[in-house]
Amino acid sequence: MNFQIRYLTEYRYDAPVSDNLNSLRVRPATTSLQRADEFVIRTEPEARVSRYVDYFGTEVLEFGIAKPHDHMLIDVRARVVTSEQSEPVDVGWEALAAPEYREAAGEFLLPAGNEPEDTTMLEYLDDFIDAPTPLGTLHKLVEMIPNRFEYNPHTTYVGSTVEDLFAAGGGVCQDFVHLGLMLLRRRGIAARYVSGYLWAAPEDGGQDSVEVDTHAWLEALLPGEREPAWVGADPTNRRLAGETHVKIGHGRLYADVPPIKGVYAGSAGSHLEASVTMSRLDPAASAKP
């Protein structure tokens, strides 16, 4: 699929602030399943943007605004082409013990440090994802989480924990992914948090442009016939990830790939407005020569 994406963020401050330093993880990644044909970022006030790739391979954009200002706008535009991931190979649990699997898994096999002290609920949920193979467990996971927890943006916030998800009985994509990562890692399946965008138009088509939120899903490292492969799975939408998912980056948990993080000098409060617009393009009209 071919998409045009615009991510518009605006901060308004109650009084002038200065030394506003920001890091962004908003550029769509280049992977075997997607490529970014165009990417442009504009800030207001205007600032020089520097780039680097972080430990997990995500491109980070950094800029600072030193002079006093009472608002800041970040306008990001990208054009992306995505492909459907191939059907994963169904291999048995014994393959997780292979040296090549553990080498590819690295730290994504290890707890991320956000696990609850009381693991009773995790142990209880373990029983609902039992399957003869890791792939079978992944399929059960993406069904079980939305069956047991309500999608509700009013019950948790960006700093919520899995205990908060359990207590409220609901949460958002970030909460569902954190729970999924814990359950997979407990079974020896390496898993990582993915940040990105999701094309959320009605299935019957019709709309070529929709307002969406930034989205989160996970990638599980599944053993294959020749080598292990990362497979995207979306527990919020009960399915494996596909060509409607646009990946920005990945990490152990949300804190490794926040879209925007920053600080400024001054005691003024800030008010944030953010929107993401995805437009579906005609592949022939948008193709690069």
C-alpha cells in the first residue's frame, strides 16, 4: 500500500519559554516490508534538525529552540510504501533452544523491568495462550488480550503499568502490547515493542484519508526452517500486522520509542494538540521514476 502521512504537533505555552530541546522518533523505518520515499520535517520557530540512529536502530531527530517563544509547531510529512508480511512458518518449541535463535533474540528475551511484582495475574493468563507451537501461542495471544480487556482510552495514560491495566480492566494499545511482551518472554519467545501508524479506514474502503492516532503493536521472534524471523502482531486489533501497519521503530518497551520527548526552561504550563492524517495514494500516481 502507498500512504502519505502527516503528523502535526503544536504546543502552546502559558508564558514564553526558552531552551526547548526535543527528540523525535517519527520517521517511518526502512525494512524488508516498507520504504520511505519522502520525509520532510518543519518546525516553528525554525530550528536546525540533527539526526542519529539509536541503539535499537530507530532514527532520532533532535532540535533545540534557544530564544523565547510562546508556541512550538512540529510538522512531519512522509510518503511510505508497505508490503504484507509472509505467512510465518509453524515450528515447534524445541527450536527456541537453538543457539542461532538465542543469538538473534538478544535482550528481547529478557524482562524489561516493568513487570509487576505480583505475577499471579500473568500466571493465570499463561493458561489461555497454551499452544503446540510458538506461532500458535502468538495467534492465541492476539485474541486473548482484547477478549479479556476492554479498549478504553479513558482508563490509562502514557505512564500506566500493567497493574493499572489489570485494575481497570481496560486500556489502550500501549497497555495491550506491554502485557503481550511479558507473556511471550515468560515462555521464552523474544518480543519487542513497535511504534508506528495504522491505516484505520473502514474495511469496505471509501475513505482515502483518515485521522488516526500513533499506534503500537509487537514483534515476536519466531523460529523458522532456516533462521528465526520477526513477526508483527497487533493485540489491539486481533491479528498479525500487515501492510496497513507503518513501522517507525522498536525497543524493549514504550520508553525506548516515544514519538516526542523534550524539556524547556521556564515555569509556564503547556497545552498540546496533535493529529496524524494518513492518506491512501494511487500506486501508479505516486510511483517514483
